[in-house]
Amino acid sequence: MSTKAKVNLGPSAGPANRAALIKAAREVFAGSGLGAPLSSVARRAGVGQGSLYRHFPDRIALAVAVFDENITALEELAARSDTTLANLFDSVAEQVIDSTALIDLIISERDERAEHLDTRMRAVAAELLARDQASGRFGHHVETADVMLSISMMALMLSKAPEAERAGAAARARAIFRAAFAPTN
């Protein structure tokens, strides 16, 4: 049995390895929960554990990296001129459904490494709220803090709901938020 040795690409492999680790973490934690061994993440990414720990010294660092990617996707969504808060809620719901284990970790740990995520998310919500208020889709009584609370409530609810019920629960939450945020007469 002949095995071909992996070629060590050195530091040039760093960005690709990091991206592969984040993708693998999202998949492994979604399938096996937060208790999944980090060695499973490294194996799925096709890298050694040393590479995993060079990029992410612990589970929190890895979870924060996954959420950084999530927020980047939301920022890109918000940059499109036709995006609304309804689109944001839909995208957040999809992300939460895929990342329920990571939501639990971030909420339970309250690590300062995750604080920038809140700042970035708040900026996305503020931008879309202003756009929706200017177009008349949402009332001026709604504040960014209301949007953030609504998103947090939906994320927590979805992370606790049985998998088969998450899509329906997300749809109900979005309907409640739309009704609460509607312009008042």
C-alpha cells in the first residue's frame, strides 16, 4: 500500500486552510453539535490539528470566525439597494437554522472576542431600518434597538426549537415583527 505524502505549502496555505476550517466547523457543529471533537473539524477541512489551533486556539475563536462570515454576508446583503429588513430577518433565520449550536456557544460564553459582532450587526440593522422607514415600510416608532432585540429573540427561539419546527417558527416570528414594526396612523 503506497501512500502519497501531503506537500507542505507553508504559510501560503494559511488563508485557504482558515477558510476550509470555518466551513468545516459550520458543517461539523451543525451535524454533531458543539461537543464534536475539534479533530473532526480539522479532518473535514483536510488540515492537521496544529493548523486548526494556529488559526483558532479554542472553540470560541472558531465560533466567532463562523459568525464573522455570517455578518459579512449580511453586510453584503445590506449593501444592495433593494434589501429590506424583511430580507435581513430571512437571512438571519437561515443562518441561525444552520448554526444553532454556535448560537448557544456565543450566548453562553459572553466572550469579548464576540463583541465586534454586535457592533457590525447593529450597523446593518440601522442602515436597513432607515431605508425601510424612508420608504414607509416600517414606522418611525421603531428603533435599531427594537430590531436587534427582535433578531436576538428570533435567534434564541430558533436555536431552541426542534429542527423540524424551525422554518415555521421563523416565518411566525417574521410575521410578528412585521406587524409590530408597521407604520402607525
